[in-house]
Amino acid sequence: MSELNLEISWLRSFVTVAKTGSMTDAAKILYRSQSAISMHIKNIEDTLGRAVFSRGSRRLTLNASGQELLVHAQKILYVYSNSMRELMGSSVQGHISLGIPDDYAMAYLPALLSIFSEKYPAIEITLCCEPSSLLIPKIEANELDIAVITQDKADCGEHLFSEELVWVGKQSQQIWNRSPLPVAMYEFGSQARAKVIDKLESLTFGYRIVYNSPNIAGQLAAVESGMAIAVLTRCSVPVHLQVLNNTRLPKLSALDVGVMTSSSVTKGSLAHLLYDEIVSILKNEV
């Protein structure tokens, strides 16, 4: 019989789905995409050669195989967590500086920090939440160790995934029907702004920029006020706002998201441990 191999990330997803009864809810808790959670469950079922959930209702429930797996999975995760703390955490200490834009931070950072701090609880991380246009020069000047950024060119760090840009508005305001179109915009110099401006130039009824902000909170405030629609990364759209699929609005292209390290980061260093974790968790997972 060939050896079974169930990865820790698969088991973590399985246990969370078992507790919530929903891949969507599990994805929110683990800060991963629903497709990533679904793939983890599929990998488990393919490895075991049998299903672990009963499907057919809106809520996923464990079948007999799933209930048996849950007992073992919880034990494995408990032992894994404690073992990582005892074997690695106490002996690995130091400081890392990490840069990341605020929209990516909200969507992807909690899961990353949770998993990383589980392995290395004694490491101190300083976060710098700024636009990519500011983070990239700081990496190049060795002012930051690592940064998750929107790539301004293909060789700018290692590519992780593509993040969809979407139009967002408030249903009650119908702002998208106005001429010229009022828009809340990303900061000057950003890749997202350049992509949006390029699309807006094609509008026959024109547009006007009524608000500029480097922060997602500012753009959300503009949308909430009813003064404009905005373009946001899909991962940062709150549930109470509407993603606009309107033929009046031009289709937007996606952003390429990557991770960079400063020239001072060497293989085996503390910062490289975090770099490896970012690649492991985020690359092609969202």
C-alpha cells in the first residue's frame, strides 16, 4: 500500500469546514479563497479514496469517514502546533519588517500571521501598510525586509497570484448612471490607478475624479457617502456594497501580486523564513 500524505493545510481547512458546515465560512475564517478550501477537501478525498462530507443540503455535514478523520485531524493539528512551538519557536528569535498594502493586508495577512506565529512565536514583526508605489522603493533601499506588492513589471519580485479589480457602488445611489461618471480613485503613481484611467478614457459620456486616496478606507467612505463609485480589489469589497456588473462600465483587468525581499535578505535568514511562508500560503492559492 502506498503511503498516505495529508498536508497540514488540508487538515486545517477540513476541520474548519467540519466546524462551520460551509466552505464559504471556512474561507473567511482562514482568509483563503473558497476555491482553495474546496481543493484542499478534494485532495483529502482523493488521497483517502472516499468522501468525507455528505452533500445534498446547503450545509456540509460529516459522513462516517469524515467523523473518523475529524478525530485524527484535531489530534494531528494539536500535536503539530505544540511541536512547532517547542522545537522551533523558542530557539528562533529576532525582528522582521514586512510591507503590504492595506487591502491585501485585510484579506490575506491574518491567516499568514496566524500560521507564521504558530511556528515562530518569539519573532517580532513590524508591519508597514502602504501603497505598493511606496513599498517598492523602500525594499530597494533596504528599509524593509519583505513586501507583498502589486507588480509594476513582471520581474518585480516573485509572482503570487492575480487579484481582480471590480467596480463598487451603493445600490441605493445609482451613481453609475451619471454623466460624467464620478469616480473615487487610487493614489497617483499606482498600477491600479493607471489601469483604471486607461479604461475610463474610453467612456463616451466622460468621467470626473472626485476623490483620491491611497487607502481603501478613504475610497469606501466616498462610496458610502454616495459621491462616487470606486474601483477596488475584489478581496477588499465589504459584503454590504455591490460589485457592479453594468454594461455601462468598462471591464477591468486584474493586478499581478508579488512578493519582494531586500538585497540584505539571505537564504536561511529570519526574513527568508517569512518569505517562504508567504510563497507557500499565497502563491496560486487565491
